[in-house]
Amino acid sequence: MPVCRVNTVGFSKQLILVFFRMVTGVIFRIHDAELERVPQQGPLILVANHVNILEIPVIYTRLQPRDLHGLVLSTRWKNPLLAWGLDVSGSIPLERGGINLDAMRRALDVLKDDGMLIIAPEGTRSGSGVLQAGHPGIVPLALKSGAALLPVGYYGSERYRENLVHLRRTDFYLAVGRPFRLASPAGGVTREVRQQMVDEVMYQLAGILPEPYRGNYADVDRATQKYLVF
């Protein structure tokens, strides 16, 4: 019986991969050469910007065979078909504004098993691709797990709807930075320090994006890197 279940899950996953790779390949011309810089082993937290919903299937399918687990708003599970896809792809439900202890535990388990997570500190889609302020929820996860963080940026896809209406494909670019870890400050991690830490993380993300997309973090020269270890 367990063998049948594993086979069913494996088939469902392959179905999702084929479908999303085909759909995103029709909508976009995907420039993903830099994804070769993503390590194939070891616990890793990808820190990404959040432009629109289609970036998730793009990066999920292009990073295979390495699995990618995302933190997704729990409300997405209200749709049965979407819930099925999220479960098959190993997504972790996240309550907006909640304490999210269960999500933290599951995320730590993924990293403990040398898995890979993707987190968008902005917390919501920008639509424009311009960076919004980062929220510090990623900080305790990074500190507790000790996992490396790797900036991954998307740009170019913000006009895909307009292009789709005119039957044009949209150039979708992926940029990858260099890995680093967060270091615990000697004085402890206060709320103010957590925000400073996530801002330093966001500056690393801004640094791999073209200037017009840097938004809240356009002043990349102000990044101190005081909490980062490369």
C-alpha cells in the first residue's frame, strides 16, 4: 500500500512539473543560466523578491531535480485543486500575521534534512517588480537553522499580462547572488536588530537586480553587511 502511495505522489509531481514547465515556457522566454550557481547539496534558504504568482512555477521547475519548498499563505489551500498542487510540491502553509510555530517547525525540518526553502521577505506581490520593505520573519529561521541564504532575483515578468494579450512572450530573467549566513549579534536580537538584519539581506537581493527594480533598497552603498558572514 505505501508503495502505491509513493508512486501516486511521484506521478502527480511529474504531472505538475511537465504542465508548469510547458505553460511558463509558452508565456516567457526564460533566462535561467545563473541558476547553475545554486548549490545542489546542503540546507539552503533562497531569498527572493515577489513580483507575481508565475515566478513560483518558473523557479520550482527549473531547479529540479532538487526539490524546493515554499512558504505559502494558508488561504491558498481553500481551493482544492491548488491545495493538491501545493501538497504535492511540499509547500508549507503560513498564516498571515500569526505566530506560525508549525510553519517554523516544518521549515526547520526541511533544512535539517538538507532541503531547500524559498522565502520572499516582502510578504506580498509587488506587481511592478520594484522591491518593497522586507519583513523580519526570515531572521529567526536563518539564525536557528544556521543555513546559508542565497539571493535570487526575478525581473522582466511584470508586463507579461500586457504581452500575453498581444500574443507576445515576455523575457523573464533570474539573477543569483552569493551565499551568506546571518551572525547573531553579541547584544542579542531585538526587534530593531531583526529589522536591521533583514534590511541587510534585502540589500544583497537589491544588489543583483537592475537599478530600476531596487525600490526601498536603491541605496545599496549604505549596506553595512555587519550581520552577514560570507
